Amino acid sequence: MTDTLTPSTPPSTAPSVTQERRIVTAIPGPRSVELQQRRLATVSGGVGSALPVYIVKAHGAIVVDVDGNQFIDLGAGIGVTTIGHTEASVVAAAVGQAEDFIHTLFTVTPYEEYVRVCELLAEHTPGDFAKKSVLINSGAEAVENGVKIARKFTGRRAVAVLDHAYHGRTVLTMAMNYKAMPYATGYGPLASDVYHVPSSYPYHDGLSGADAAARTIAYLDKVIGASDLACLVVEPIQGEGGFMVAAEGYFTALQDWCTANGVVMIADEIQSGMARTGAYYASEHFGWVPDLVLTAKGIAGGFPLAAVTGRAEIMDASQTGGLGGTFGGNPVSCAAAIAVFEAIEANNLLAEGQRIEKTLRAGLGKLQDKYDIIGDIRGRGAMIAIELVQPGTGATTKVANAAAVNSIAAYAAQHGVLLLTAGTYGNVLRFLPSLAVTDALLLDALSVIDDAIAAL
């Protein structure tokens, strides 16, 4: 008998999904319909699905359902599979780590993979100062920990967030969201000491970055008071709110005010981070260096992992044992995350994000010239959105057109394109493809959207 473990043969990571759109049944197909009936019997009605097709395989930018239909995935699990579904190096790293050990809990018996992820975060988040991290499980948990750390460091109570924000579904984060339905309705009482302040929304408010920042700061000063404010939490590009991109100079002006007043400014980069926007973090596009950065979604290629990273003196304010959690920094997720960082560098994925933006903006610009319901095109990299308005209003009244968004998304799904909707008023289509998506797939998807708008 030997005590040497013989590794099992790792699963093949060779692409087994052709990178093409193909519809072979009605949508949803018969097997998906059957699974939906099983779901209705046992899954909480509070858990929704944008499209009830059940996925059995995915690779690159294509997902395949149980009926054999292939969809161009322009959602990437809401920004999670940023480097592509089942990327070979990520699969191999996860399998290799799972064969070594799956769990010990870092706060009991630590391991190198956790440390390496924190080193990579220190290297790639904005700022050249000393940084430290804590690893947790999800985006909402990163927000919760970021707020907790800021409160501990400052000794203050209040939390400020921007209008149109989305930060999660936990007790604290649902109080931080701008929109109550469906995230907070009926789940109260909500967490206290959370304040909503005006944001920069150039398409609607027309303000310069300096003027928008002055308006925000006036609220922070007068409604909350700097001496009581622990942190200001902002998304550099707002996700669920509709991919709002702030006017130039807005974030740096807010950071200057926060620094001068001892307030921790936190960048919620849960959706916009990890190379999605053509930079490692969207903050970089604005010349903004936050005090803390929140990472999740795309960091581990689909495995659950999140992080709070920031100035060492802020991160070290917590007492030993004050941070952590049973599954936070799971070794398999950490191994996958290391592979994601390596893949971004090896495959020059920052450039791929820039390529995707160029292709999407050009194609959507042509549609905007053709259809007056496309009021605004905005975003960065592989994080682009269009805001739809009522016909004939264009850049004048800018009346929200949620019905068109829903119709286009439904039409696209029937023709093999998975689209995400967003926006405070439900009138935004967001494009969150993986960085593995080809120009051919993007142009194919845009042709479907063209047909969908024409069908209105």
C-alpha cells in the first residue's frame, strides 16, 4: 500500500462548442419547459430567471441549452465569465487545486493561493501605495466588509451612496440600492445610516464633472455632515442603474473632498473590474485612485470569490479575527483567480476589451442613426449600454421606453442572443460579453437587434 496520491485524469478543456448562434427548437425548447415545471415545484418563487432556458454546456461566448440551442451570451453571467466560459487554464487550475485540497479555512490553516491572490490585487488595483486585502465570497459581502472596515477605521457611522446605485441583496446592501423593487420591497426595516446623494448622469442632467461633484458634495456636507460620514461607496460605471458614466473630473473631485474630510471613498468595481472595461479597473479611466476597491464577479472565472483591497492602514484597522468567513478565499476559487490574472496578461485581454468597445460603438452608432429610439450609447470596453427613449423624442424629452427594451430582449432571445436589461426606469439594454467574444459574433448579435428594433 502506498500513501502517494495518483491524480485523476483532468477533464478535457478542448473547445467542444462551436462559436456560432444556432436555434433548433422553439424557445424555450421542450426539455427546458419540462425543467421549468420541476423548478416551479421546488424553487422559491423569489428566485427569478430572465429566460427559462436551461444550460448544459458553455464555452467562449456561447452557451448551449438542454435542447441543443446555441446562444450568443452578451451577459456573461452578469459580468462573471469575463475571460470566457470554461477557459482552459482556469479549468485546469481549479481541477489541480481540487485534487490537492478543497478547503481548510484560511483563518485556521492558511495556504499560499490566498496570499498570491492578495499580491495580485495589490499589484493591479489603482494606486502605488501599500495595499492589503481580505477575500470573501460575493459582491454583496465585499460591500458589507468594505463598509465595516471604513467604519472601524474612521470611527464614524454614516454611509453615502449615489443615486441609481446597486450594491446587493443583503440587509445592508439593499438599503444602499437606489431602486426598492424588487430588491427591498417588503423586506424592511432596512439598515439605518445609509444616505443617497445625487450622482453624475450626463445624458439627463447635462452637468460638468465639477458641477455634478459640487452638487453631490453639498448633500454630503449639509444632509449628512462630514464628521459623521465613514464612507462614500460608488460604482465607477453604474451597473444595474444603467451603465451611467460620470462626467470627467467627477470622481477625482469627490476623492479630493473625501481625503480632506477623512472619509473613505470606496470603488465598487464588482461588475466593472477585472479587465472588463479595457483596463484592470474602471477607476483608471477617470484618473481616480480610490481608498478601497471591491472586486468580485470576474475575478475567478465563474468560481465564487470577492475581495476588499485598499490602503494598508485602513485594512489593518480591524482587530484580529474581525474579518474573514468560512468559505472566504476558498483555495479552488483562489487557484482559478490566479489563472484569470495570468490569462489576462498572456492573452492581452485589456486590448480585447478595447476591441469590443470599438466594434460595439460602431455597430450601435449605425443603429442609432437608423432608429431614433436609441437616445444614448455609453460605457467602456466590454461594458456598453444603450438607453432607449420614446420615438421622436431623441435628445429632447428623453422619455423612457421600457417596453421597447423588453420587446427587443425577448425577440433577441428567440433568435439566439442573450441580452441583459437594466436602468432605474427599465429602459437600458446592457452589453456584457466575455472578452472571448469575436467581432463576427458581435456583428451577428447586432444584426438580430437591428431586426428586433425594426419589428417594433
